[in-house]
Amino acid sequence: MSKKILPLVLGAAMGVAATTAAGATTLEDVKAKGFIQCGVSQGLPGFSNPDAQGNWTGLDVDLCRAMAAAVFGDASAVKFTPLSAKERFTALQSGEVDVLSRNTTWTMSRDTQLGLNFAGVNYYDGQGFMVRKDLGVTSALELSGASVCTNTGTTTELNVADFFRANNMPYEIVAFEKADEVVGAYDAGRCDVYTTDASGLYAQRLKLTNPGDHIVLSEIISKEPLGPVVRQGDDEWFNVAKWTLNAMINAEELGVTSANVDEMKSSDNPSVKRLLGTEGAFGEAIGLSNDWAYNIVKNVGNYEESFNANVGPDTPLGISRGVNALWNKGGFMYAPPVR
Ligand SMILES: N[C@@H](CCC(=O)N[C@@H](CS)C(=O)NCC(=O)O)C(=O)O
């Protein structure tokens, strides 16, 4: 692996096509090894979480499974590397993972200074606060002097500093590298407040001894557009990541689901035909077969199916679509067309 690191990082820094030591692109490398190595969280219900058998599920996991379906026609051709927030970017830069799909916020510095590219947004989030109900607090503006638990290496740490300073409120930060340490510390009463992405609060609340004793305050203090990340300098792989996500969103918009995708193959709708590869050669243009998006929807589902199965109202997280609804249903989810 170490042989690969130098050309990859140098390639990105120099703005030339990143290749491995053997001269292979990430797509070639992935095809040769037969699977995608996907960087995920160390366990965040709804997003990327292993069960007792080590099977990973979640919205972020589905993105990697969908990329595997696009490349191999097989959503199981993926291996997962659990990464802390602090470790995640190095793991991607070094080539230890092929893609990072780990509730990672798209920011300017991450997108421009780390040799990385964000391939889109698979969940629009924002940072929130959770407190014990018996603290009697109803607004984040009542948190002056609070001790605040969070993760190191996150946007969360930076936003919380901005928020408390902007409101002239003193606070004490209690930060840990591992998310479970944060949950444990908050659960044990070592801090008054737990702050992270709102989705993370709903997910981590499930791990508390008495989830019902805690409330998420209504204030959202930041924009946290979460999405998959790849290395700069490898446009071919960037396209695969970008268009996998776009295919899932477009499939929802066009009413193509894992249940009806076979029937949809004979649809007369030109947008459906282009998506499913019955017209045009859009898959070939990105180094895949023309049924790449058919394989995504057939094996993993469209964005709505993935959202509902992992984080939606009928899951323990119980999150409504809100801003993550499609653009034509009042939300922000908008994918460029396949044409
Ligand atoms: N979106 C923020 C925060 C991401 C983050 O690491 N959040 C923690 C708290 S929800 C987490 O993922 N924990 C799960 C884990 O580390 O396994 C970022 O990109 O910096």
C-alpha cells in the first residue's frame, strides 16, 4: 500500500491525473481487486452501522453498495473500513479507502486543501444540541456556562466555538476522538450538552440509557451538507461516485424503484430510458456498462427507498424527509439529468 501513497498524493497536489504506482486509476484498481473499499463511521445508526455479524447498513453504506452495483452489478462487492472523524481524510488520501461515505460535511477547506473532492450531498444536515430534559433548558441561548461533549476532528468543534463566542456565552468543551466515548461521557453526566449533526443526535440518542430523558433543542446552528468524498485528480472515479448518487436521486424523481425497475425497462419515458440504459450509452461514457443505474436501483433502490429504510419515519431514527425531500416536493434534493 505504501508504494501507492506517494503517486496518489503527489498527483493530487500537482493537479495531474492520480494513478496508483502501477499506473492504474481507482476504477481500474477497484475492478482488478473485485471490490470497493469504503470508509465509514465506527457505528452511527441509520448512516453506517454494523450488526452483530458485522453486516453494515445505512444511508452512507447504501451509497457504497450502490457504487459497487454500478461497477460490478453486485452491491455486495464492497468492504467497509470504520474510521473516526480524525482518521477519515488521511485514510482516503493514502489510498487505504477508495471512497469516504461517512457523514462528512462538505466545506471549502476540505474540498480544496486536502486533495479531495466531494461528489455531492446525500443528506442535508445542520448542527444541533441535545440536553437532559431535567436541565429545564428550551433554547440553546440558555446554555451559557455549559459543558459540551463532542467529537474531535469535526466541523462540530469549530461551529460550537463560533456559536458560544458569537453569543458571548462561556462554555467548556469536552472532546473525544471516538463517538462512543462522547455518548458514554454525556450519558454519564460528564457534560450538560451533546452537540453534533442533528441526524447524529437522533442516531446517538438511541444508545443512551434512557433516550426518552433527552431532548434535541430546536436551534440548528450550521449548514452540514453531508456527502461522499473521493481523491482529487481522478475524474473517472469522481464521475462514478457523483453519478451513482445522481442516479439514486433521479430514479426517485422518475418513480423507478427496486420493485418496478424491470417493468420500467420497457418504459417509453425518454428520461427513464436514458437512466436505465435502454437508450444511449451513458454508462460506457463513465467506464461502466450501460445498465449501471439499473443495477443500482435493482440491488440497492432509489434515494427514497434508502432514506426510508435507514433513517425515515418508520425507523428508530424517525427522521422526516424535510429538506432532504426532492426539489419538486419542497426539499433540496436535485440531481442533474442523465442526457
Ligand atoms: N459532519 C461532521 C461531524 C461528523 C462526525 O464525525 N460526527 C460524529 C458524531 S455523530 C460521528 O460520526 N460519530 C460516529 C462515529 O465516529 O462512528 C463532520 O464532517 O465533521
